[in-house]
Amino acid sequence: MSESAFAAFADLAKSDSQVREQVRQAATPMHVVNLAKENGHVFTQATMMKMQAEKMKQLHDDHINEASSWGEALLICFGEHS
């Protein structure tokens, strides 16, 4: 359930520019977990980080190096970094 909740939140961040910007500005994983909870998506920090790590394996280092914040790196992992 936690993984599906995170996937749903990732979709929300892709479609909602306000949420996307809040994720982009997140300094820590806990900031994203709390933002997601405020938007009705409950998952653990561990689940989010595990899913991010899986996605990072598929990306070239140059993509992640473009991130200016932790939240930006998360967005890059899930295909949203405009």
C-alpha cells in the first residue's frame, strides 16, 4: 500500500505544478512525506527512498548531477524536472 500511495503522489507531482514546486524545494525526504500526507497520500520515508534508489539505478549520473536540491533529484528520478 505504501508503494502505491507513493506512486499516486508522484503522479500528482507530475500533474500539479504547485505540488511539484513544493517537492522541488523539499530539503529532506521527511518534507516530501509530510507534503504527501497533507495531500492524502500516506507512505513511509523508507518506501519513498527505496523507490527512488530503484529509479536512480536507471539514470545516468549527469541527470542527477543537474539537481539543485534533494526534492529536485526526486523529481528527476520520476521523470519530472522541468
